Amino acid sequence: MIDFSKARLKMVEEQIIARGIRDARVIAAMKKVPRHLFVEEALQSQAYNDHPLPIGEKQTISQPYMVALMTEAMELKGKERVLEIGAGSGYQTAILAELAQEVFSIERIRSLAIKARKLIYDLGYFNVEIKISDGTYGWPEKSPFDAIIVTAGSPHIPQTLYDQLAGGGRLIIPVGDVHTQDLYRITKTQEGMKKENLGGCRFVKLIGKYGWENEDFRKNDEP
């Protein structure tokens, strides 16, 4: 039998803290949320390893370090309203629920959204709302948001999402081609858009009206 609590603690110590994550609230959330429940039972033994895992529908649950890095970059203090684009299995959503006042999450794949919603609520996170939609439109009726996180790679920064940030709000998004991206923190300032490159990464594609549209997706996809 795997001791998931010990595996989770080891993950945080060796993959999160050792690699430079310092936000105590992020570290505490990652020690608490049971990552193994967000993957299929056959893969639970790998849930705390240092790599992404498939969750079905050609989607993945991100590498633990990347979850921590993106979450820390949001600089959450506890009172924020956060938008997540790409709920996936719901793991990142649960981390956000530990750290923010309200979490609004969009998932375009119905089967994933339904499973994520059930698990999130079963774990007692009632400050989360998940809907099935094209995430590149954002959620304008719930805006503005103090922070937005995009868990898929985009060919550019969607203006729709930037426009839904509150003043001083942060957008965390991977931007690049279909093979590799750079992770950016975009801050909405009085002077305009402030861009910070947080390093290289690789995510599944952000498919939608303001991401990889169908024609561009086919043209740039891997053979």
C-alpha cells in the first residue's frame, strides 16, 4: 500500500521547496490537496512524481512543480476572485480553492468538467464554480478578476482575458507554438500591460476562438 500522505510530503519537499517555491500558503495547499484523487486509479502510484500525467481526452494534469510555480506567480493572499481556464481533472482548481476567496473555472470538455466538479465538491470546496465553455472568451459576467490562470498553451495573449483583469490583476499564461511555450505573468497596470517571462514550459494547446482556432490548429499541429 502506498502512503499517499508521505508521498505528498516528499513531493513538496523535493520538487516544490527544493526548486525555489517560497510562498508558504502555496506550499501548505500542495501538502494538503490529495493529488492522487485527480488521476485514474491505475496511475495513482505516479501521482506525486515529477511529471505530468494523462487524465483522458488527450489532456494532462500538470507537473507538480509547474502547478506550484504558476500558483505562486498569482500572488494570492486569500481575498481574490480567480478565473481558471482549463479545469482538467480539477487539481489546480482545488489548489486555487485553498488560496482564494472565489474560483471560477472553465473547461471545454464536458466529461472532464463533470468529473472535476463532482470531486471538487466531494472534497468540500464550495467556493468553486465550474462551467463548460470555450475558455478563451473568459467569463465576462463574473469579471473583473484579481488573477487569471491559463493551463494550456496559447499562440498569443488573448485580449478577452486581459480585459477581464481588475486593475493590478495578474494573468498567468503559457505563450508560444504547439511544441514549446514561455510562461508569462501579465500584470494590468495604470501604465498598461507589464510582461514578465517566468521560463520555458510545454502545455497542451489552448483550443478556442481566441486561442488555437481550428484552421490554425490543423496547420500548426504535429504531423
